[in-house]
Amino acid sequence: MGLDKVVHIGMYATFAFLCIWGYRDQFVSKGKPYRTKALIITAVISILYGGLTELIQEYLVPTRTGDKFDFVADSIGTLLGISVFGIFFRKKK
């Protein structure tokens, strides 16, 4: 794995973590259905954003090319960011 893929993973882990940060109070206080919905919405937004940026690079920016492995790295980063958030904001029993 190249350094550029590690950078993509780090950027999207941060992006997903910050996207779900707005849900932090409700994430802890509301029930499991709310937490699941918040996680899914964050994952969908982040993964779609990663895919969209790769498509824009491929088809609309003449000096850039899209890379499917960048998209995979973006998706891995998204899941990593959501996982880290889940660890830190898990509801205490």
C-alpha cells in the first residue's frame, strides 16, 4: 500500500469522524435505532463523497485521473473513522 492510499485512509477517517461528531450527544442518549441510523447516514455520505471525487477527477479534470483504489482507501478510512467514533462514544452500561 502506497503512502497516497494511507493519506486517503487518514483523510476519510477524519472526515467520517467529524461528520458523525454532530450526532455525539444523541448517539449516547438515544436508542440503538438512532445510533444505527447515524452510522449509516455518515457512511453513505462519506463513501458517496469519495466516489464522487474520483469520478470528477476522471471525467471533469483534464490533469487528473480517478483511481478505484483511492475509492477503496476512502471507504476503508470511512469505516475506520466510524469505528473509532463508536469506540469513544459507546453508551456506558
